[in-house]
Amino acid sequence: MKNFKENLRKKPTLFLVVGIFVLFIGIPFGIYGLTLNGGASLGGVLVLLGVFICIPFLVIDRILVNKIKPFKLSIFEFVFIGIILLFYLSDNKKLYVDLTEYKTEYFVIIYNNGNLENSELNWSFPFSKSVELNENSIIIPSEFKGNYQVELKTPKNWKGWRMNPDRINEINLKIYTNNKTELNQKEIDSLAKVEIITVGNTVYN
């Protein structure tokens, strides 16, 4: 036990510091989460799962620190975390749409089939995008549908929201409405066509 404590004190590394933090914070928080009711208890399970995943990395760290100097090992660990983080962020790209000052009861995201002009997109660190509004809608490249998760900041006057996926003349779109606004399929199709005609050059008969 004495040698173990000396090892921790004299050979600190990035994984060791992060690991101790995760253990001391994650275990009590995870156990508390398990005491909650319903779906809230799932949070506790996920936290404890993260703690268990962390333990093997701590063991490997303590093995390697006997062969590699702590500072050098910490650099390798920092690079490793950076690579993992980049892979995670590249697979979880988001499209931010800020509607907090929006007044209308609906909003449409149109996925460009090649006949429309895309809305102005701004880069958001590191892989995400934010988008400028075109009145009641935005137009974004069709490949965004599968590659970007929409992060919608709803208007202040909306009490929750619902999303209606649709497809009009080979154009995919999503219609977001106030949770109190219910549209039937005919109304959805009509609204979608109006928005596409308004912002694009596609002609409907």
C-alpha cells in the first residue's frame, strides 16, 4: 500500500488526475442517480458505466508510468484524448438554429435537392454549423440530413414543440411547430409548398 501511494504521489499523469476526479465525483453521483425514479435512474447507470470504463485506463496508466516518464506519458494521453474527442465530435455534428426571437407558429427546414439556394451557413467550432434564417425557413444541403443533428432553440412564446417530417416533389423537409399547433397532412403539404416556392425556384403545378 505504501509503494502504491508513493507511486501516485511521485508519478502523477493526466489520466491519473482525470481518473481520480471521475471516481470521486462519478461514484456518489451515479449511486444517487440510481435512487431516482423512472427514466432519471438511467443517468445514474450511464455515470457508473463511465466510471467502470475509466478504471482499465487507470490500470494501464499505472503500468506504463513505470516504463515511461510521467510528463511524456501525459503528453501521449493528452493526444489520445484529443483524437477520441475529435472522432466523437465529427460523428456528432450539430446544426444550430436560433429561434429565440422568432414570432411565427411554425418553422421549416428544407433539404436542398440541387434546385434551391442554400441559406448562409456559419462555422461553429469544431465541426458544427449555425445557420441564418430566411423568413420562416432555412435551406441546407441534403447531405446534412444524415450528417448533422438539428439543435433547435425554440421561440420564447413556444411551450414545447413538435416536428413533422415530410417529402414534397423529391424534397425532404422538417416542419417544426408550437406544441399547441396541430397540422393535418394536407396543411403540412400546403405549408411546405408555400415555403419552397417562396425561397426557391422550383415551380409546382
